[in-house]
Amino acid sequence: MTGSGVSGLGDRMADIQDGQEDRGIALDRVGVTRLTHPVSVRDRDGRVRETVATVSLFVGLRPSARAAHMSRFLGVLGRHPEPLDAEALRSILEDLRTEHSAPTASIELAFTIFVSKRAPRTGSESLMACEARLEASLAEAFDLVTSVRVPVMTLCPCSVSVAGTPGLGQRGYVTLSVRSGGRVGIEDLVDVVEACASSPVFPLLKAEDEHSLLASALARPMFVEDLVRNAAQALDADERISWYRIEAENLESIHDHSAFASRERGR
């Protein structure tokens, strides 16, 4: 087929997305979601850890713009292989706004981070998986919310009060989200959560570690409400944190339900 053919196959295709939009309606977020992409994060010791993230990228679409160029989102992400931190995320968002001539840009990343753990007695080392999430946006100002879901152990105060029982231990999960301008790391948040529970959770424990852990938990029984209040006290005292949300869920071991408590505050 020669000549113009089907829209001129030998010619550059027109960017239909750049066509004029006459309805005058701006869109808050346009972009790509559920993208699986390799990323890296730097731990508190400065080591770079590789992981895989589920990524969503968005820009605000002006009233006169018909559509966004979806390929540009992936192009921007590919140009930023540096470890994720506040500066790297801001750079990605600035690049997105420039590429799309957009008023706003945002990115969401969900990934697994592995935290190094050392058993309390034997010192056995292992890696504990925590689910992390970064949500950054850039409009007039840059905003970053850092979240992590941490497994913990709580010991039920009611069970401890029953004579002759060792106390009822249950695993729970605390999801902690903060705004801190990027000055608080994911591992810092894990430390906050673990310090507020009856006991941390360890992937690898020997018998003597387990005995030590249970003894410590028995000395610190708490409800899920206590867990959230303990975390709130710690965050309220940290001047780096301007906003937080705490959600705690205990997976009840003798009930067919979970216990839940939460608190959200800003300053």
C-alpha cells in the first residue's frame, strides 16, 4: 500500500491527545494505575534495598486538554531509578508536571520492605516483612504521606486477670501513616509501633527467645485501645510529625472477629 494509505502509515501519527477539548471540564487525576515496577529504598544504615512496587501515577488535566499521553508516565518513571525518598519523589512529580504541562502531579507506591530483626536472647537474625506505602503530590506545595503496616503482639488484660491462666496472646497489625516532610523513615515508624505493643514479632525465635518474649509481654498486657494511645503519645511528642493516622487491629484468637481502634490528628 502506497501513498496516504491508512492515515499514512509511513508518516508520523498525529498526537490525538493534543486535540482541543471544548467542554471546559478539568479532571483532578488522569494517569496509569497498577503498574508493577522495580524500585529501591535506602535503609537507616545507608544500604540500598531492592524491591518491587505497585505504582500509580497521575496528573491534573486542564480544561482545554483532551487527554494525557500515557506513555509519558512510564517514561518519567524510567528516568528516575534513584532510591525513593522525599527528594526523589519531588523530582518525579516535577518531571511529570513538565511532561504534561499539568497543574498538579501525584504518585502512589505500595511495596514490601524487609526490616532486620535480632532475637532477644540468642541474637538470631532474620528479616521481617512490612507493607509500606508512599503517597506524594505536588501542587502549590509538596506533600508526602508515609505509611507502614507492622505486625505486633498484644496480651489481653482480661485474660491476665483470670487466676491460673498465663494470659491470652494475640497477633495484631498496626498501620501507621504520617506527614513529616520526609524526615521520618519507614524503619523509624516500625520502631514506634513495636515500642507501643506488648511485644514485637520476630520471624525467627529459639525456645529461650520465646520464653523471654512471653515474660516481657505478660508484664505489659494491653487492649487494642492501649496500643493506639501508646502510639499517639509517641507521635504527639515528635515535633517532626505534622499529621498522623493510627489504625490497630487485633486478630482475636478465641473470638470470631477482630478488635479495632484508630486515631487521626494533625497540627
